Amino acid sequence: MSMDIMYFLSCVLFPLLLLIFFNFLRHKQQSNKDKRKLPPGKMGFPLIGETMQFFNAQRRNKLYEEFVHPRIAKHGKIFKTRLIGSPTVIVNGADANKFLLSNEFKLVKSSWPSSSVHLMGKDSIMEKDGERHRFLRGVIGTSLGYAGLESLVPKLCNFVKLYLVKNWHGQEEISLYKSTKVLTFSIVFECLLGINVEQGMLDTFERVLEGVFSPAIKFPGSKFWRAMKARKEIEKMIVKVVREKRKEMEEGRLEREEDRMLMSKLVYGMIQGEISEKEIIDNVVLLVFAAHDTTSFAVAMTFKMMAQHPDCYDKVLQEHVNIMRNKRWGESLNIEDIKKMKYTWQVARESMRLFPPIFGSFRKAIIDIEYEGFTIPKGWKVLWTTYGTHYNEKYFKDPLSFNPSRFDEGIGQYVFVPFGGGPRVCAGYQLAKLNILILVHYVVTQYEWSLLHPNETVTMDPLPFPSLGMPIKISPKHI
Ligand code: HEM
């Protein structure tokens, strides 16, 4: 081949062919993108989209009725919108819940507002993916799962009994929601982590929680700024506890009982070089956040439902009186007694079905997702909802009526989802269950109680809570 032809091929023809080939690929990709069928729905105004409508409905605790349901009626159970600047697809129904929640890490990853990530910390399990998530869940799960909690039952009982004596005894009126918050906070710290609750700690944590869903603006005086300041105080406190515990462990000064506590497991992991100090701090903050408002709201709604349905309350009371009759005076409950609280747990679950403490949660598509003939583009947010199944006639007959007996029969997968599902299913499910059942046991067997405001509304900011804190009237009961 002559030098001229060689020169022509290498300098002109090959680059030209490459250019044509890449151009062809680009066009093909582009035309594939154009062929994508996005879910129906309106994106609203540029940038803010339908955020205002979303927040307005949320504030009135009418997110499902006023925002989601009208759009389902118009577009179907999968629709697109734009929320807080992000294109978002909202999905509803058991199949969608299953598809999304079980494909965590493969198709989607959890996606929290940047203020939550700053305040909970980048090293909490809610921010971890894949192997690291599995490892940390393993450590936390051994204390929070069924096996770990069995030994906690008597401890929780003594704790709840003492709490009631200290805080309810001699009182005529109690804010049930606020009181349960204090109790849950103390349970997480003292029973789970083995840290003594000191004066002012709850207030500091509440300041952090107040900033979790506010705009991440570090302007002096802003909610987020105050929350970050509170987080720094908490960090100091936890670091002190962690270092003391480490010293105790290294010097072999730890009591056997404490040895089994979650904090000891975390510190042990740190000594082994498997967990960092920052991971311990972030996960402690997350556990308090995850347990706090959720459990208190579930307790408040369980009591509200019992007050509104005296026939159900009679059955609950009977269940607890029967358990109590088989106990000696002052004897704690054990795991077998908890198993006997079948109807009470049905009442609590039915209350969480009608009033889920968590509306749903956001994910982010990590690749283009094909679902039900639509494409959810990579980078878009996806919101699954508890209401999409809980309020649907297809899954629950007469869905708005309170009927705990519906749980006599098995409920389909991903239908009843107050605790989520898939790899991120609530890690504190068992603790929440024990907390609710044990509290109900001691309140209904020791107190006559009634709601002071039977028509009290529920507000959301951003999690739901009874707007007046659910005050109840109490007096000692003599069974
Ligand atoms: C009635 C009470 C509770 C309800 C309704 C509830 C609900 C939920 C839901 C729906 C999720 C999944 C969120 C998602 O998919 O993004 C979740 C996750 C979580 N919950 Fe709960 N929760 C409750 C109590 C608790 C308690 C008492 C704890 C621990 C002390 C706890 C710890 C966690 C943790 C650590 C996660 C994150 C799991 C992960 O990312 O792997 N929760 N919870």
C-alpha cells in the first residue's frame, strides 16, 4: 500500500468513520430516550413544581386525601410530579411497594433531604448501602430483633412501671403523646443503649429533630442552625460515653448485663476496628429519631381508637386482666405473656393502618427503571406510600372503618406497611411492638382513663401528631 493511501486511511477515513459511528450511537441513545414513556401527571411550576400543594395538604394531615388520591383518580396509581425541586414519581399499591422496597440498592436507594443527612450524619444506616448497610444492621439488629428483646421484656416492664409511678401517680391529667415520647426516649437510652438519661438531654435531642426536615440553611437563629448546634452537644455527650465504655471494656470492668447492650456491641466493634466512632454517634442519633415520634403517635392512636370503640376496649381489657390474674403481685411480664396480647396487637396494627406514623418514604432511581410500561428516569425521586394500600378497598374491605378483627386473617405481602419492607424494613419493629403492648398493659390494668378532647385533630410537621398532645384524664383503678 502506498504511503499516501496509508496516510489517508489513518488520518482521514478512520477518524471519520469513528465520528459517524459515535454520532449514530448518540442519536440512537437520544431517540431511545425520546421513546421513554414517563408516567402521567403534571410537573407543576418550574423548579417548585407542586411542592406548595404537597406541603399544604401535609400540614392538614390530608396528604393522601388532598394530594395523592385526586391524582390517582386522574392519572392512575403511578404518577409524576415535582417536589422540592426534584422530579418525583409517586407509586401506590402492594406490587409497587414490593417492586420498590425489595429492589433497594439494585434499582433505588433511600433519599433523605440534605438537612436530615447533616443532622443524622452520613454514617447512620439510613445513608449506608449494600455490604456496609448489611453489616451495621446486623450489629443493631441483634439487639433490636426478637432474640435480643426477649431478655429485655422484664427490664422494659420494670422501666414502664417505674415511669408510671414517677410521672403518672397522683396526677389527674396526662398528655399521653408527650408522656410516651419521654418514655420512648428513656427506653432507647437506658434499656437499649445503657446510657443514663440526664436533665436536658431530651430537649437537646428534640432541637435536633426539629431541624430534620427544615431547609438546610445555616443562618444564625434558623431551625437548622439550632439543630446543628444541638447535634454538636449530643456528639460531645456520646463521645464521652463511648470513650468511657471503651476504657471499661479494655480494662475488663464491664458488668455482664451491660455487655449485652447495643452500646457495648458497637464499642466492641470499634475496638475490633470494624466500626468508627462517627458511625456509633450517627447511629445513636438515628435510633432516637426513628423511635421517637413514630412510637408515640402509634400509642396515641391506639388509645384514641380504644376510646372510640368501647367494645374493642372491653376485649383488650379482658386480655390484660387474664394475663394479670396468672401473675403474682409485682411479677413482671415475660415473652409468653406478650404472645398472649394477640387482640391488643391487632388493635394497635389496625390503628397504625388507619393512622400510619410514617406516610411513606423517598427513594432515588439509581438507573432508568422500567415499571408497568413507564420509565422512571435515573436520578428521579420515587415516593412509596402506606396509604396507597392501607386505604384501598382492594386490600382492606371497608378501608375507613376500624376493625381489628380483619387481622384474624393473613394479610398479603407489602399490603400492611407501617414499618416499610425490604432491606430497609424498620429495624426497631420488635422494640416498638413491645413498647406499645407493655405500656397498654400497665395503663389499662392500673388506670381508668378517658380522652379529654375526643375530637382532637391530627397535624403533620412533617410527621403526624395529635394537635393538643392528646391529654387524657386518669385515676387509679382497683381491679
Ligand atoms: C411504631 C413505631 C415505628 C414505626 C411506624 C416505624 C416505621 C419505620 C419505617 C416505615 C421505616 C422504613 C423507612 C424507609 O423505608 O425509608 C423504618 C426504618 C427504621 N426504623 Fe422504624 N419505626 C418505628 C419504630 C422504630 C424504633 C422503636 C426504632 C429503634 C429504636 C426504629 C428504628 C428504625 C431504623 C434504624 C430504621 C432504618 C432501617 C434501615 O435504613 O435499614 N424504628 N421505621
